[in-house]
Amino acid sequence: MPDPPDYQWSELAVAQVRQQSRLVASRSMQPLKIINPAAPAGSACHAVLASYGGGLVAGDSIRLRVHCEAGSGLLLTTQANTRIFKSIDGRQAEQLTEGHVAENALAVVLPDPLVPQANSRYHQAQHWHLADSATLLLADWWHAGRTDIGEKFAFTSFATELRVSVGGRLVVLDRFALRPAEHLATSQATFGPYHSALSLYLVGPPGAARFQQLAAALRRLPPPGQTELHAQLTGRPYVVAVTQARDNVLLVRALGNSRLDLEPVYQALSAALAGKELLGFSPLKRKY
């Protein structure tokens, strides 16, 4: 399938302007809307992704290109949970993201969970291209459905793919797909009692202070008393596993009974990011 023409892509670009990271270019194509709330002086740029109607319907296609110029900082979040509405004609909703992070730049991507509703179909793919000295912290978070009304794993299909390249070399390739009609999502071999899944990816130069600071924060994430995944974790509201996948890649997997059970993970991460050498503000405090 040929790539869509450039005019069908939404775009945002961040650059250093007078010692401040600022949004210097922005183009939103429906159903995506890019919002740029003012950030504290001397901090990273904050861009928020929103969608008309608060979610995606079958046939919606979001294509987004992100450019972080040299030395810039970007926080990319969503306005709220992204709901994936049911498909009545077999079509799927999709989101494609292409990111470019230049020398000494920092990109932090912390979306709210995706919530695929009953009979929905969704696919997302991201490919981030990093310079050797760039740093990326990215979250991929999704929920089993509208669990507050008893809807759990009732969607038709859900798929997500992440690629991260550093200096033109692929260092992360992570794919996940689930079709509840074919896969027993609630078995102990898959999700068991858990309904919310969060993955965190930290990629950057391992010797850099910025990478080491974020890596230290991620390694402190497990709940008190949890040092590794084992059978004794049964019944805990959330579990976290931290893995050094490569010298320049740290991976976190977290499962929770609910979104609220995973909030401590985001809270700890938000506190770590508030330092001036990182974002310069707390993402959650700005949101709430």
C-alpha cells in the first residue's frame, strides 16, 4: 500500500527559540487536533493530542509526524482517554506516528490509555528516529474496555507496533496484537485478572546524565517488596517488571486491575520528569 501524500499528515515541530523549546510548526488534519498550552519559561514544549468527539470511529486514520530539533524538549500527551468506538462495517481505526528527534533533544510521550470498546477494531504503528545523542521516553498504555460497566476484552481486534531507530539502526521492535475471539485474554498465560497494560520505553545514550536519571527513576517503580515477577504476585493490584533490554534501551511492563491502580507509575514518572534538566515541570500537575 503506497504511503499517503504529505498533505494528509498532521505535523508538529519543536525547536529552541531564545533558550525556550517552542512549537514552531503545527498542522492538524481531522480527526486530530493539536493543542499547545503555555509551558513555564525555560522548560520543554507541551503539545496535546485531541480528537473530535473524544475518540476514533471505524475508518478514522490519524497520521502524525513529530520533529524535535537539536537541543529541544517536547512533552506529548493526550487530552484524555482515547476511545475506540465500535466498527459496524468491518473497517478499523488507525493511528500512524513518525517521530524524528535530533541531537541532544528530549521527547517524552505520555498518553492516556487507549480504550477499545465492544466490537471495535484498532491498529497503531509508531516509528521514532533518534540521533545518537537524543533521548526518548515513550508510554504505550491501553485498557480492556469500559470496565466500569462490565465491558472487558469485548473488542474485535487491537494491534500496536513500535519501532525505534538510533543513528539509522533499529534498536526496538515491539509488536502486540489481540483478538479476544481467538485468544483467551483472561487466562493466567495472558492477562489473568488484569485489565490495564502499560509499557514504557526509555531509549538514549546510556552514559548521558539525562538517560541515567530517567533509568534510575524507572528502576524505582516496582511496588514496595516487589523485586521480580513470580507466582507470589497473584492478587496484587498492579505489578511492574523493569528490564535492561540493551545498553541504550530500558523497558518497563506494568499490569493493573484498573487504570487507577497504574496511576502510581505515572505519578512517580511525572515527579522524576519535573527536574529542570528534563521537562522542567510535572506533567500530571499541569493536567490536573
